[in-house]
Amino acid sequence: MDLTLKIWKQAGPNEKGNFVNFPISDISPDCSFLEMLDILNEQLVAKGDEPVAFDHDCREGICGMCSLYINGHPHGPDSAITTCQLHMRKFKDGDTIAIEPWRARPFPVLKDLIVDRSSFDEIIQAGGYVSINTLGSLPDANSIPIPKIYADLAMDAASCIGCGACVAACKNASAMLFVSAKISQFALLPQGKSEAKMRVQNMVAKMDELGFGNCTNTYACEAECPKEIKVTNIARMNREFFSAKVCAEKMD
Ligand code: SF4
Ligand code: FES
């Protein structure tokens, strides 16, 4: 396949960026999208030009690092996969492919296609954990019986990889799908109950403080999420939040 890659180039966080066209030839349809970018960078380096900066780590849909906006879609035109799982057979010979970084104020561009997603880390640090006493031996896995329906829902929520596609897809740059998945994975399990009220209030406050927008129910997040996280998690987060607020007011 012969292609034209229209790639966002930006030297640094405070520099002005622009699209640059890179022609590329003889790309196998079986090549992954990131392998195709590797080939481009090898060719650029061989010519003495600067390679295109892009993020990746696991290349198997686990780490959430490969955050590219491809032809107007986070993680490209396929559904329920990450950019690293996308293959060139999804495109046609002669195509022009537009490749951009995530666009959201809380995800500033560091260079070219790499954005800083440490705002997600800050939200997790605000409450996305369970405090446990690690002294002593592990409890038996079956010592806390959990109904299968809750175990399955918690596992589904826990499959969020923190990629940020939900924020990139949302016109409000809302992080509610991500935050609600992280809250749900604990809210559904007995181990998460003791800190539940603190968790939801602190994580939502941090999300607002960092400049993420609100949810206006367009469901673009669910449509573009590579792990098919459901917006029902947002409804659960809202219930958790109101219940925590009501309890806090009663105690005042
Ligand atoms: S909810 Fe989906 S799109 Fe958002 S961070 Fe998690 S995996 Fe990525
Ligand atoms: S590189 Fe890890 S999910 Fe794509």
C-alpha cells in the first residue's frame, strides 16, 4: 500500500503545531499501525530527519499508552481495539491518513503525538485505591463470597486501561467514563465499601479541579472506548456521589 500520512507535528508544549504530509510506500496490509509508524521513523532517521514522536509500551492493548486520534477517531476506525491492535488492512491503497494527538486541555501535548496524561494519575491518587493492612498472610480468596453479577460488573469496570480515548472523544473533554470505571470497580465489591464515600467525593473533586468537562450524555465515550466500558458506570458514580453528599450533610 502507498499512503500519505498527515501527521501533527509540534516541537514542544508551548510551540505552535501543524500538520505535515509524509508519503510512505510498500506498506503491508498485515502491518500494525505502530509498525507502520516505526517504518516511517526508520526512513526519516536514515535520511537524517527527525522522527515522529509517538507513545506506546505494551503493543497488545493493555497499557493504554498508544493514544492516537486517527481519521477523526480515538484509536482509529476499528471498534473495541487500541491503536496498537489496529492493522493497515483497515485502510486502502492511496489513502491519506490524518494522525493527531488527543485534544483536551488536561492532556497537554508534549511533542508531536505524545500528550501528558498525568492528570489521570492525579485522579487515581485522590482515591482510586483500597487501603489495606499488608501484615499477615493473604486471606483465602473464597473467604468473602461475592455474587457473580457484581464480580462480573466489577471486572468489566476494572478492564479500563486509562488510555484517555473517552476524554478525547468527548466534546466536553469529560473524564467521567474513566473516573466512573475506577469508582465502580471498588463500589461493587465489599472490599471497596469502607472508603467509598471518601473515594467518590475526592476523585470527582480532583477531576473538576483538573479542568475535565461534565457529561452531557452524548455517549461518544462509550462508542470509542477500546474496552467497551459502559456509561452505566457513570450512573453508578452519580448515585455514589449523591449518597456520599447526603451522608456528609446529615453528619454536619
Ligand atoms: S473508559 Fe475506556 S476510553 Fe476511557 S480511559 Fe478507560 S479504557 Fe480508555
Ligand atoms: S501500546 Fe499498550 S495499549 Fe497500545
